[in-house]
Amino acid sequence: MPAIVVLGAQWGDEGKGKATDLLATTETIDFVVRTSGGHNAGHTIVVNGEKFATHLLPSGILTPGATSVIANGVVISPEALFTELDALKARNVELADLVVSANAHIIAPYHPVIDKVTERFLGKNQIGTTGRGIGPAYADKINRIGIRVADLFDESILRQKVEGALALRNQILTKIYNRRAVEIEQTVEELLSYADRLAPMVADTSLLLNNALDEGKTVLFEGAQATMLDVDHGTYPFVTSSSPVAGGVCTGAGVGPTRIDRVIGVIKAYTTRVGAGPFPTELFDADGEALWRIGGEVGVSTGRDRRCGWYDAVVARYAGRVNGLTDLFLTKLDVLSSWEKIPVCVAYDVEGVRHDEMPMTQTDFHHAKPIYEIFPGWGEEISHCRTWDELPANAQAYVKALEKMSGTRIWAVGVGPGRDQTVVVP
């Protein structure tokens, strides 16, 4: 049985939760695993007409029988984790089992403080972070002053690590940003307060997942953020602080690359992004406003409006190459139903030079202008379609054209937010 990766093929918010949920309900999925990011992610799932949003929790938490895993590559805010769990329990939702890696790093109370003051300090050069401490937590991890889940169960070690981290962080807060120092004792007490509730969930998740694969069980690795937000392969510096591409799954979960059988990229039938950074197909006209309005393009985690633009086949080809995609899951095709003509970016013009692939430098990508090919729309509602043959001919032609120019086969198409609003492509 396979190890399957589901990840974003644009700038995030593509509908990865829908793809993960579909797989978890149409196949026997034993484990659903988050491998990177933190509670800056957001997945929306609609079950029986009821909408659910997950942030730190894997989407599989809503699929009884599957075990949800928060793996070592994730940075965890215990407060956010328990707030999310309690909110789902308050809605009388049957939750799957949850396992948390002992090696995952903790977002401590001082990380959001650092995040927010740093972003304000940058002024017009702001990156557009969520301010939730994700970047500073990863920075502490790389600087080897981070706090891991296992440290919460040894007060002496925890105190030493908090003291070590704040020896640096408080110097930055007080001497650079002119802010009040963070209290060591208060921080230790807050982190210790989560230990008892967290302890039953904690395990060696790398061992757990490798044993599961050895036993022939199916493991679904769920990406957060997306390819174009990867710290190495995205639109740096306007990226996240982790590696949400397929290669990051291996380090983020402690499984080898030979264990991965299938890599599914989730991609919208148009393009969106949240926060600052270059976006070649971004629209500033009535079409952009219509995509935003019809698509309901507001961030699940942040509440921020998403920037909207037409489908970018250059980005799709890049995502296919960087991730080694085996499939694409195309979402929100229904949003395009009211357009008579639909532009698709097939290449870029950079200072008069055509680029069919991603420009090498940040400067070139910043100056990239889309070269469009125009496709006829279908002008009718498709949210009721459940089979390929039910889709209008022009909708089928649009999907097949995207498949050809993106270089990866399109496995399924979303025609609405509901669990059942999906069409499998022959």
C-alpha cells in the first residue's frame, strides 16, 4: 500500500484539505500526517454541508479510523493546538486519534512577540507573515536554541533551554526594538502547564510511520503552505520558513524518499496568493474582483483577502518538476463558470525575452509579464456535475489544455467545496 503526498502547487490555499479529505474517504487511509509549518496553515473541509477549518491539525482528524500525526517538521503552539481540538469537540465532532512527535519544536510565547515587532520594523519591506511566531520558532531551531515537545516533560531541561533562548531574544527585544524583556519564569510556567494534556499524545512518530509502511498500511502526508512558498524553491524572501515541497516531507516526517509512491499537487483553476511578493498573473480589475468574490478568497487562518489572478502554467510546470508530481488535483473549476473567455498564462515576457520556464533570478521574476492564451468559457453552472461526461465540452477542453501545458496528468477536478463535489478525470 502506498505512501501518498498531497501538497500545494501554487502559493497555498489551493484546497489541499479537500484533496486530503477525498483520499481519506475514498481509500483506506490509516495515517494522515502534517510534516511542516504551524498554525499559519488553513484547510477548509465541508462535510454534509457543514464547514470545518483545520490549522495545526491534519485534515484527517475528521476521518474516524485514521490516525492523525503531527510530525517532527512541524512547529507547534500548544495553545493553538488545544484551542483547535476543543473547538471541534464543542461541535460534537467524532475525532480521529492524534499523535504528536516528541521531536517537533514548540512555538514559545516569545516567538509571536518577536515575529510581530520584526515585521513592523521592516516597514515597506514587510514579508507579510501571519505574526504567529512560525519564522522565529524555525530560526531558533536552526540556531539550536529551540525547545522541543520532549523538553516539556523535564522541567530542568526546559528551564535551561528557555534561559538560553531568552538570553538572545531579550537582547534583541530590549536593545534593538526597545521592547520589554520576556520573563523567564512566566514562560517556563506557561509551557509546563501544557505538559500533562500533551503527554498521552506524544510518540516517536518516525518509528510509528515507518513501522506502519512496513506493515502495508497507507500513510497520507498532508502539505501545508505550498511550493511557491518553500524557503528554498519559492519566491524568496516572500516565503514561509519551512520546506513544503515533496522533499521536505521526508525530513519533516523521518521517512526515506524511497517510501513515497505518489505525489499529488493541488492547484486552483486560477491563481491566488496571500501576503507580499511577486505574482505575475495578478489582476487589479473587475475580473480580479469577481474571482475574489465568487471564489470566497479569504484566508482560512488569517482572514486576509487573497490576491487573485489567472492560471499560471509556468508555475504549474515548475511545481511538477520541483516535486516530481505524479498527479494534479484541480480545484474551484466552478468559479470560472461565468466567464465567456478565460486567459491562461503559458509563458512570461521578461524585458522582451520569452521565458517558458521559471526565471532564474528574483529580479527577473519580479519583472515577468504574463503571455496569455485565451480559452472559451462554458457559461453554465457545473457544481452539480459528478462525472466527466456531465461537464460541458468547453470545461473538459479547459481541463485537458491545463493538463497538457502543466506537464502533469490531472487526476480529479473540484466543482464545489463539498466532499462529494469532485469529478474524476478519465
